[in-house]
Amino acid sequence: DARNWSCAYDAALTVLWNMLQDYGSTHFQHLAMFYPALRCLQTGFEASISDLHLLEVVRDAMRDKLSSLHPQRFPRTGTMECAIFDVVSTLLTSSTPFGCSTYTCPHCSFTSLSHQEHLSSATFSVYPFHWDQSEPRPTVQTTTDCLRLVFNYANGPACRSCLHPMSSTTVIEHAPPMFALEIQRPDSAGQPSILLQNTCSLSAVSGDVLYSLIGIVYAGGRHFTSRYFARDHSAWYHDSAETGRSCI
């Protein structure tokens, strides 16, 4: 939507729409049982199979709902962008927490159990420069390395007792069926580069789960584009401003 910027929604929904087409309604229904926000999308997606023009109706309905809940985070009109992280984290929020984080101070041994609400969203953010200072500085970080940083973070919030940085360890009780990882690109020569893996695993109390990369959303120049990786190993690119309703 050139008048009311929609590229953040277009990029996210393009990945989800192609996943529904690729993996089928049963798979998407399983995801919707875990992430309630996907239930309305599933209904709209299935109605759009016979008429692709309805996908824009689905998108706008989602925008209306999000904007009514958080008008500042999700502006509905004009050329104001919203954060793709906010869109995806809203879509991938579980109705029940799937894990918890424990913060421990290495200086005074103070321990605190975080609120489990922090682990209801399966959207995680990691900065490449957040490496463990006790380890050699890496030149390359993989997706697995990024997950390790998310769930075992050496520079957490300040200790309530001595104010030193606490270490965070996250325990996943039940691995989410799908997750998103926001990775900030290095902004200086000394930062490690990121190597995206086709697959990565997540350890949970209920057992390890292997995930496959299905999509990437690119951010830059106040614009978002996306790429979908199909089960047949083909890759598709979408830019709502250039490719419109098509993936190439």
C-alpha cells in the first residue's frame, strides 16, 4: 500500500502464506493452536486460495486489529513504518508460556526467576556483538550461536543486591513449533558476521527439536522485503513495492 505503508505486514504474511501453500492447512492449523493470532489468518488465507485479491483484505483486517490495540506501534495510515519485530512477535505469541529464565549473579550468587510472560513470544532478538567476554572474539556466528546467546546471556540486568551484571539461563519446557530470530547486522569491522544455517536445533525439557529455515525478512531504507524457502529447496523473493502480489 503506497499511501498507507504496509511492507512490514506484507513481508511477514508472504512467508506465512507460502508456508500454508507449501505445508498444507493441517500444519498451519497446528501452529494456530499454539499461536492464537494465526487463527484469524488461517481463516482468511483459506478463503484467499480461490481469490488472491482477498489476501490484501486479510492484511488490512490484521492491521486494523493491531492498530486498535496499539496505535503507536502499529500506525494504520500514512507513511509511518512499524517494526517488523513487533508484527512477528504479535503473531508468534503463545497463549501459555513455554519456558522461563533464571538470572544469577556471579559475584554474590543472587538468583531471580523471571516472569514467564517473557517467554510467551517465540520471537527472539540477538546482537552479534553480545559474545562471552571470557571466550575468544568470533569472526563468524551461526544461527545456533545466536540461539545460544539468546538463552545463555552473560550480560543480563543489574543484580538487585550488588548491581553487577547478572547471567541469564533460559530453560525451554516445550519447544515452540516455530520461532523467529531477529539478528542485528554488524555495524563495525570488529563485529562477527552472521552465517544463516538451513537447520538448527533447540533443546527443551520435552526433547530437542530440529527447525528448518523457511523465510527471511530483510530490513533497510525504511522498507521490508522477504524471501521464502520452499520444501523443494527453491527460493522465492517478494517485494511489495516491486513484485506486487507475485513472488519471483
